[in-house]
Amino acid sequence: MLYAIIGRDKDNSLEQRLAARPEHLQRLEALKGQGRLLLAGPFPAIDSEDPGPAGFSGSLIVAEFESLEAAQQWADQDPYVAAGVYQSVTIRPFKKVLP
């Protein structure tokens, strides 16, 4: 089943985000390589593709996992969690309808 993983960034966490980004992307590439990643990306803090020092307010990952528990376990091991980027992470079952 697909699950949406929504991480909300802590204020002023851009430096930690940038430092942990290579490891974070490596894990997403692994999901992609397994054919389990539907989409992933950050939420810019301002209305711009490159928010610069304004940074980001969080991230969205939609991927396939065996269960909600498996999705939670995967999310708990995210480098952004370890680096203190996220203030909270929410995981919800997701049903793709379109396209």
C-alpha cells in the first residue's frame, strides 16, 4: 500500500537540512531503485522553487510499504529525523486515483 510521509521542519533548521540532505536523498534513491517511490520533495517556505535562506517548511514522500508500521519504521530512520530537521512526522495511508 502507498503511504504519505509528511515531515514538518523545525524553525531555523535549514543548516541541518542541507547537512543531512545527501543521506536523505540516498535513502530515497534506494526506494526509487526498488520501484516503491511515487514522489518526494520539499515544501519551500516561500512561493519560490529556490527559497534561498527562507528554506523549507517540510517534506512529502509518497511510497509503497508493506504496512503502516513499516512506513513508520522507515520514517523514524530518516537522516532528517536524526539531524533534528523535523519537528513532527505524520504518516497516512494514501490511495492514488489520478493520473
